[in-house]
Amino acid sequence: MPGALMNKRKLKRQLSLIQVVMLGTAGAIGAQIFVLTGYAAAMVGPAFVLAIILGGVLSYSIALNYGELATMFPETGGAMTYVREAWGTNLLSYLVGSLDCLSSTFFAALSAVGFAYSLQIFLPALPIVPTAIAVILFFVVLNILGVGNIGNVQIVLGGILLFFLLAYIVLGLALPGGFQWSTFLPDGKFFIHEGGWDNFRMLLSTIALAYVAYIGFEVIADDAEEIKNPDTALPRGILISLTVLLVLYPLIVLVTLGTVPWPELVGSETAMTDAVARFLPQWGPPALGVAGIIATLTSVNTALLSATREAFTLSRDGMWPRVLSRLGRFRTPYVSVIVIGAIVVIVASIGLVDFLSYISSSGYLFVLFWSNLALIRLRKRYPDIRRPFKVPLFPLTAYLAVGTCFLIIAFTEWRALAFGVALLGTLTLVYYLAPVVNQMYKTRIGSMEKIKDRILVPIANPKSGANLVRMATILARASEDTSVCIFNVQNSEPTPAQSSRAIAIPAELLREAQKRNVPIYTKNRTADSISRGILDEIEHNPNIKFILTGWPGPLSANPNNPVKVLLEKAKTNMAVLLSRNSGKINHILVPVGGGLHSRLALRVAYEIASQENAYITALHIYSKITESEDIEDELNFLREIVVDELGLVPTRLTLRIMQAEQVTQGVLQETKRQSYDLVIMGASEEYGSGTRLFGSVDDWIIEHIEHCSVLLIRHHELTPVHWIRRQFKKAGEL
């Protein structure tokens, strides 16, 4: 079904109607209205009131379309989602989503810089860039902690902002020195240009300049997946927020131009401050300065929210890197938030304000145009789809919205369009070149993996290591051109007789290796310790895909445990086997948490199952979640991991989720529910702590699970990469 979120991990619905209205209202006001009047006064004088009214009325057609589209597909992504459903996942949906995301990203940076400049009015010594970065990081943390926090902050900030603006309107109309008709029309003329065409042309140009002040509904649509009761809250939030803006903006312009004659405001960036100084000279300017600061904060808040949700959707649809769609403890896309936040910080630090404002403006134009066309196509493509809200007077409303977009584009500043075209060209190149680069990367990684063609099995006693070698042959058979090396470390310089004597391999293991067509051989190395000998072997012969050792017992029992040293220092993947049976493997259990190590465990389980014709149960354990939506989300999360790692959900793999207070409790309960021959687990992050081997969970399970073998897996990664990944994970668990 179109628009369904089957097999996708969803965000949590937390935003109420009042929060939605504030996102669409206060987020749209931003800083534009504080600086727009002076520029518009130079273009059309008093007719700016008419221009901003017409801009709002024309925006209703677009907002109504968004109301229908958002309730049809109440998920993140906004315009990108609608274009994808209308024309498929292709270049167009990629461009719409990417441009929408980048436009919001750049707008967040602009608003953060605007906040710093606004705050500098009260604190002149305040540095611009560090201040902008600080406010960005504040909202990044809010985004990670949950969209409810964003909505609550928006209610507070938006309420204060609306109070200041309403006070500006009421006091400007009531107090002496405020609005006067004679000031509004200083020479009795509403239109300032000679000739009807010049006035009409400049009026349209002003509408194009002012339209961006009305597109708060786009933010609402981008975050539709986190809104409660979307069938009613989405259209109501969109239309209420637009109506509030349509009432506020003309009145603000009327008071401003009716207090200070428009010729005096031409080119002014402080038109409202100039006006309030006339009717409230003592308190007006600082109060309006505070309102401007709050307006920039609400813009940062909503723009960052919109950008991160677009990035999440692009990732979830496979158009951007998959890692960006990971959700944290609060069901927020914390990786997207961190990455987009970092980009906003970089952009704000560079400070290319004019350049970025052009890109932001042209990006929104492109997005609005295609989203409105999508409604027309979707009405034809899916005539019977559920539509909780339907656009009135269709198709007239839809065609009016498309015409409005054409109008805005035709009269938009040429540099904005030029930058937009350049960015579209760049994104198109990325779209077509990314698969080529990705394939080259995979080929490179594949060739490197083929070089790592040995599974190293360190054993001192070949007889006791029979199960290790058997497991190694299974893994080697699953990989092309992989051999098994039975490795022995001697503690002193061998005599000629010792060095010529190979480790004996039991005949049954040789027969099994031959049956599986796996090369198997032995090798000796001299070193002062077992771990040193293995590390020397890796250093001099880095073609080792896996080190497979036996379980050495709890770490506390042997502080100089060689496995501990290898886990910390070996620059390759590592596995430890505790074998409790030597028969055929029929059923494998893989607890999956989503981390790097559990993903490798899943891959290893799949390879073993393919050789043994075994069944796999992928188990995901969650805690303290009772809502059906949350349970479905956990199952989708598990399915996404399996598909990401294996490319599909194999027919012999079962997805299972379980609620338990602790992972250990859940795994033990599952092994009692069904008989398993092998449990494969990825290491927890504690393996590098020095107090555990593979982590408290893994170490406990390997000691307490009975009647089945346990294979613990540690994925090797470079230390800087490990540190960065840990920081991301900590951010997601805040």
C-alpha cells in the first residue's frame, strides 16, 4: 500500500495540536518580519500591506494541498514523501528531499547567526560564532532528548513572541505617536510607481519576497510522523498557523508603515524598532530586541527539526547513508541530529550568510512546486486511497497552488534561482556518481577481505581443540578461498627436531575438512607468551580473517588471560567458543542489539546456518515498553538490521522480540523456551574495560546457559572509529 510504513522503524507520536500550531507559527515568523518591511517599502511602499495579504491568501492553496498530502501519508519527509509516492523512489524524490533538507539546514545556520547578532545588541562583547554554535548545540541536545521537548520549548518561546507582536500591534494602534493614516499614505498614494504595469510587476516581486514568511506548514508536514492524532491535528495545525500569520503580518506592516513614513524606512533593517521608538520610546526598542532574539531561536528550533527529519527519511528510504536512520532511546533519529547539527555548526562558522540565504530560498521554491504537482498525480494514481482531509474545489485549488509557485519562481531574485540550479546540478552528479563510488569501495573492501583468507585457531592440545577446528572449517567453507591455520606458540627457541615436527591433526578433522573442501594446515611460532606469538603472526602476516579461540574462563580467574590481550590488541575479528556439544548444528540463537558486534554475530550465524542447513532465531530484547506502536517499532528495528546486514530476511530465519528487564534474563528465558545448539553473541562495549572479557552480559551468558554451545564475537575497528561510535551511542542513550 502506498505510504505505509511497513518494515520501517517509526518515530514516536508526541506532539499535541498546540505544539504543532506553535511550530508552524513561531517557526515561520523567524527574523524575516523584523527586516522585511524596510526592503519591501523600497519596492512598493504602502502596497506592501496588499502584497503580504495576497501572499498569505495564495499560500492557502498550497497549505490546503499539504493538509491532504500530510494526512494521506502521515510520516516524516514532507514533500519528499509525496513526490516519492507520486513518481517513485528516483532522482526527483532524491532531489526534492535533499534540497529540502539542505534548505532547512542552511536556514538553521542563518537563524543561529542571526540570534548571535541580535543578542549582541544587549551584550556587545559577545562573540558571534561561539554564540551561534552554543545555541545550535542546545537545540541538538533537545532534538536527541525527544520531540516533546522541542514542542514545549516552542510553546514557551512562541507564546512570548506572539505576546510581544500583539503588544506591538495593539499599542501601535492605540498610543499617541503610533499609527496614523496620514503617515501610512504620506502623499495620498497607495501605489508608488507610475503606470499600472510597474506597480503590478513590483507587487508580484514583493509577494515572491514575502512568501517564505508563510511556509511554516512545511515544517509541520516534515514532522507529521511525530504528531498525535494526525488525521485532525495535521490539517488543523497547518491552517490555524497560516491563519494566525495572515492576521499578524498585515497588521504589523500596517502599524510600521503607519508610524514611520515609508520613504524613511527604505532599506532599513530595523523598521519595526524605528517604529516602536515613536510610540513607546523607553521600553519599546529593547522589548522588540528581545522579540527578535526569540524569533531567531524559534527558527533554529524548527529548521533543525525539519532538516533532521528529512535526513532521517532520506536514510530510511536508502537514498542517504543508512546510519542516519538509527533511533535512540527516545525514538529520535539521534545520528541524523548529530550529523545535521555538525553541518549547521560548520556552516554557521563559515558565515556565508547571503550565499546560504539564496540556496535556502531557491530550495524551498523547488520543493513547493513539486509537492503541489504530486497532489494532482496522486489523485489520479490512487483515487481510492484513504484521505482524512480532502482539498476543497479540487482541481482548482491544486492548479492555483502550482500557479502560485510559478509566480513566485518568475519573480524571485535571479541569484537565488542561479544558486538553486547549481545545487541541483551538484546533487544530480552525487546521485549518479554515488553508486559508482560505492561499488568501487565495495570492490576494494572485497579484495581486501579476500586477502584475509585465513582463520587462525590457536590450540595447545589438538584433541581438546577438535570442536574449535570443526567450527573453523564451517566458517571457512562459507567464505571463498579461506583456509584454517592451526597455530601453536612455543615458549622458547625450538630445537631442530621440534621445529620440524608439525602439530598432529586428528584424522576425523582432516576428513571433515576434506569433505568441506577446506585447506587446513599447522604453523608454529616462538614467543614469550601465547598472546605475543599470535599478535606477531598478525603483524607479519595480516591475512587473518578471524581468530577463533576456546573459552579461557572468567577474567577474574586469570588476570593474564591471553584472550583478554587479544581482544584489546588484535587488529582483526575475533571469536571465542565454549563448546558443549559436538553434534550437528540445527538451531542457532542470535541476540541482536543493533551494535557493530551483534551485526557481525548475525552475519556469522547466517554463514554457519548456510553450511549446516540450520535455522536461526534473531532475538531482540527490549524493556519497559507496552504500547503496541512501540512493540511494532522494535520488530521493524530488528527487521531493518537483518535486511541491512544480510540483504533480506532468509526463509530459515525467524524474527523474535521479547520484553525483559535485562538482556541476560531474556536470553536465558529464550533458551528455556526452545532448544538451541548454538548461541552467537556480539561483544558489549565493556570488552575494552579491563574488567570483563566480552562484557558483563556475554560473560554471564556463557557461564550460565546450559546444554548449548556459545560463540562470542568481537568486530575489530580502529581506535578513533571506536571512540566516535561510542560517542554517537552515548548521545542516543541520553
